[in-house]
Amino acid sequence: GLLVTACGLLRHRPGGGGAFWVDSQQKRYVPVKGDHVIGIVTAKAGDVFRLDVGGSEPASLSYLAFEGATKRNRPNVQVGDLIYGQFVVANKDMEPEMVCIDSSGKSSGMGIIGQDGFLFKVSLGLIRKLLAPKCEIIQELSQLYPFELVIGMNGRIWVKAKTIQQTLIIVNILEACEYMTAEQRKQALAKLSGN
Amino acid sequence: GVLERSREQLLRQTCEAVVLGVLHPRTAISLVLQVLSDAGSLLSCCLNAACMALLDAGLPLAALFCGVTCALQPDGTILLDPTARQEQEARAILTFAISSSERKVLMSTTKGSCSVEEMQQCLAAAQRAATTIFQFYRDSVRRRYSKS
């Protein structure tokens, strides 16, 4: 038989064999293989870094899992740095493991996140909305100021704009997007670009 | 005190029966309940709040559960969700935790004395009342998901 264990909306995709899934809003992040997340380095233990990814266990990241890293050429990672990487091992029985290269050895945007900028947490539902293919929020924001954005599936977002004030404005808008309708958001952005 | 500990144990046993702990090994799931005001039927109120909290957090559950309190009055009539006053005047107070799958009983606790037939009648009344509570859960969740 079939047992429903998650609370949410039942969705259906008719294409191919057809797929049914439950769209649920979780509070806490659970590591999943293949997810791209932002981790905070908490410790260096020999050849391995320990990262806090917001799950129940810290994830491990080998120093060789960076583009162009060799035993002689180690990446310059300090405790407290932000790392954008993906999970290669993530199940309930083992400690999660991350890497900052993809299967062909290229970094493709992953690695140590630069200096400055602002890291903040949002709900997992908002992250999924922002990462959906046609997300208007990011398009509208990019017309306001130029900025760099890193979105982690574990609910963490890193933003960096030209000035601290612009960065904080973008942070506030992204946090408020959780509860604003599209209309309210357009009004808020119009007010800001008018100033 | 001992009463709070006993309530914690009853809540824990009910939650452990429905939460799928197998999916989260070597992990502690802690549930914190803060009593804002107590107007009677506290244990079943705690059970309902606990189930809604587990739903809100998105934890995997095998079934939903709800709590119903029955007060058996001295003249034999059954009163559901008694107030503090009605609880004091009652001959017996029975609290049941009812599961959403086939209205099975997950937990039952009795204060006072009653006959077997009276307990069966209270249980039947509680199972009927559980339907209303599960409908409330459904409406609350629907409202929450319609906002996003």
C-alpha cells in the first residue's frame, strides 16, 4: 500500500510516465545528494574541512575537492569562510560529504565565496521559488541595482552589491518576498527606484 | 513536578508512535510546549498543539493524532472538552489520543473511576469528536498553503 508521510499539496506532471509528488514546506534542511548549498567552515581537521550546512550533522569537504588543488597547492580556506558546493554523499546513515568541483573537474561557480557581502537565512519554500526557471523577483531586482547573488538550497542566501546600503536593501526585499504578493513587491521596488 | 512529568511521558509516547524516526537516525527531535492559559482539558490541548507543530515543521508522520477529553458527570452524562470547573465536579476524566488512521486509540489516561461500559461510551464519543478536530487541521493547513 501507499502511505502519505508529508503534509502539503499533491502535484502532478503529466509528461513522460507522469509524476506525482507532495509539495511540502519544511522548516529544517535535510541534506540531499546533488543539492548546491552554502556552508560555513567551522573547523579544519587535517585534510578535511568541517562545514555547517544547517542540517543535523556538519558536512565534510576534502581540501582536494577544489579546482586545481593538489597536495602541494592547497586552497586558502580559513575557519569562518563561506563555501558554495554540492553534496556527493548525503543519506540518513552517513555524514554528508561536499565537493566544490563537478564530475568533469571544473568548479562551475562553486568554491570559496569572496570577501564582504551579507549572508542570511530564508525559508526553504522561498528558495525553491527563487530557483524556479522563470523567477520574476530576481529579474526585477537586477533592474534596481547590480549585485552578486549565491542561493543555497539549505535556506542560505549571500548577496553583495556596490555599497552596504544597497546590499541591505536587497536583503530586506528578499526576506520580505516571503510574505508579499507580486503587486506589493512591484510597488516597493517602484518606490525604491524612484528615490 | 510529577504531574508535568507524567504529561510529558504521555505526549512523548504518542509522538513516538507516529513520527517516522527511522528516517532521522542519530538525531533528537525536541518538542517544546508553552502553556499560555489553562482553562481545562490541558492534556488534549497539548496533544493537538503537538500534532500541529509536527505538521508545521514538515516532519514525516505515519498518521495524525488528536486529543479529546471526556468528563463523566455524577449523573452518568458524558461531557466533551470540559472546563476546569466541570473537571473538578466530574466523577472521572478520560483523555484519549486518537489516530487519523481508522480512529485507532494511541493513548488513554483516566483520572477517577468508571465502569467498562462507560469507558467504551466515552471512547466512541471521542472518536466521533476526533473527526471535527482533523477537519480543523485540514482547514488550517489549506489556509497556510493557499498563501504561498
